[in-house]
Amino acid sequence: MKILSIETSCDDTGISILDVKGGVKNARHGGQASFKVLANNVSSQIDVHIPYGGVYPALAKREHTKNLPFVLEKTFKDAKLDEKSIDAIAVTYGPGLEITLWTGITFAQELAKKWNVPIIPVNHMEGHMFSVFGKGKGKFKIPAIKTPILALLVSGGHTELVLMKKWPRPYGYGRGSQYERIGETVDDAVGEAFDKVARTLGLPYPGGPQISKLAEQERECAPTPGVGEFSDTRCRGKFALPRPMLYSKNFDFSYSGLKTAVLYLVRDLGGIKKISETTKAQIALEFENAAIECLVYKTKKAIEKYKIKTLIVAGGVSANRHLKKEMQKITKGKIKLFFPPKELTGDNSLMIGIAGYLNYIKNKKKTPQPNSIKANSNLRL
């Protein structure tokens, strides 16, 4: 089966073609689906949004509308196929920016009508979950996985812990969720905090990687302890920032206060123009330590409470090296840990194709009428 997948939830225009074989049975019995990437293209809009310090929705919509036909043409050319080879179309219908989601949905609806193929609506966050199974060299395979499973989904719009007692857990379009969300941010997402702190420090967009780069440089000069060992302030560097909700009795997160603390710290130091590059790096290091510690500590507690056997970490922030290193520490020799390949940590259409296919077979190949698919910017797992 060949699936063409479309991703337009934010500022990346992605189209891929996957050749899929197999199905998914109970994790204990194997029977995994395998995916071969025939083509994968992404048109980035970063340069368009840099002047605004973030994604400008109206411009993102314009760029998607302009880029989709060209990306589609290149994708078919790369795969050496034409539309007659496509068996189904998978498209992101949420969450994300509503006006950009609609560009992908409308485009998919037009293609489905023209080619007479079904559309598979896909939850963007479920796509991130399945991105961890990339094996490199254009191949994916859904392995046998021990349950229960915990997924930490971290991006510019999401910070949540999702529990799965079975694998995979199907959800039908328009039906209630069957994932159990045990924790989420009560205000800002961690990726949003990274970007806004970067802006406070005068770093260019996208800010998350810039913060991490500075923090990594400073970390090499002043090593910091592992998660849960920050009581010794001598190891924290020059500055001390709060860890909001770190010891709350639930698994929720908060990043608004941490972001504001950086803003006040910069103000108290005389403003960004008076801060040296060394000081900027020290602030970046302490911010990253605080942000990541909250993620890892809550994840560790959830692992212990629910006796987790498999941990999935996905979303844009999963590219953070410090996060990966700390997660490896708390899972080493205990549970299976999955991170996506670096090239699949951000938004991409490959993950949409994978999630789409699994949804398709678990729903016995039933799909909604194309015109019934609506964008849902606040869609949840």
C-alpha cells in the first residue's frame, strides 16, 4: 500500500510517499508493520518568519498555499511515481494553527476527489509518537513493545505525559480519545518557553536550538549534576532559577513562571544590551537545566507509579541533547527508551503517514467522507 501524507500544522510544508507492508498485532506476538520511504520533502518557512521572531499565521498560510503544488510535484518526481500509484492520503487535521491546517486538508480533499482515493485524518501528536520508529536509510518498523507505555510529548505547543496500557491504541476520527493523559502544562509549553527565553536573550528565531547551543558550551566549562541533585547551589552555575511545580503531587508542568523569572533576571542585570556573552550563556544553561529537570523528574515519578516498561519521548524539544542524556540516565537498564532520529524531531509528513496507516488498519480500513474532515486546532489525544 502506498500512502501520500501531508503535514501543514504550523510553518513546515511536508509531503511524503510511504510504501507500507504488514500490520500490527499484540506486542507480545510480533507481526510488525514496515514502512519504506519512497520520497520525503519539506519546505521550511523559517526565513519568512525570522523578522517576526516567531510564526506569523497569515504568512504561514500563504506559504503553504504557494508551496504545496511544488512540493507535491517534487515528491512524485523523487519517488518516480504518479498519482495512479497512490492508495490513500493521510493528512494532519489537528492540533496546530487552524488556518494552516485547512490548507493541507483542502489540498488533500481536492486530490482525493481527483484520484478517487480515501483520506485518513491524523492527529499531529500521535504522528510525533510514531516518529520514534525511524531506523535510518528511509525505513521504519513498528517493533514489539512492552506495556504499559509512557509518552512524553514536548514541542512548541505541547508538554504532556500520555499513558498507554495497550499498543497501539486506536482512535477513530470523530470518536473519543483512548489515550490517558496523566499530566500536561497548565500554561506555556516547554518549547514555547525555550523560544521566548531566547528572544529575551536576544537570540535569533527559532530560539530553542540557540538556547541549547549556548547552554552546551557553558556546560562544558561548568559541569552540572544530574536531575534531582540540584540542592548543591555551587553546581548550578552563577544563577538560580525556579523549577515550577517540580514537587507538586500531580504530573502537570508549568513554564510561565520560569520564563518570567528569566525576563526579570535580565532586567535586574541592566537589560540585554548590558549582558556579556558569558552571562548570556550562564543564563541559558540555568534555564535549560530548570526546564529539563521538570520534564525528567515528573517522567521519572510517572514511570515509578505506573510501572512503565517503555518510554517514548517525541516532539521538537526531543532534539535537546541534555534532555536525551538525562532520560537515558533514569531509564538505563530498566525500561526501553525511544527517541526519534534527529531529522524527525520536528514537524514532518513521514510521521503522519505512519500514524495514518496504523489508524487505517485498526479501524478496518474505514475512513470518513473527505468533506467531513475539519481542522481542529485544539485536537487532543
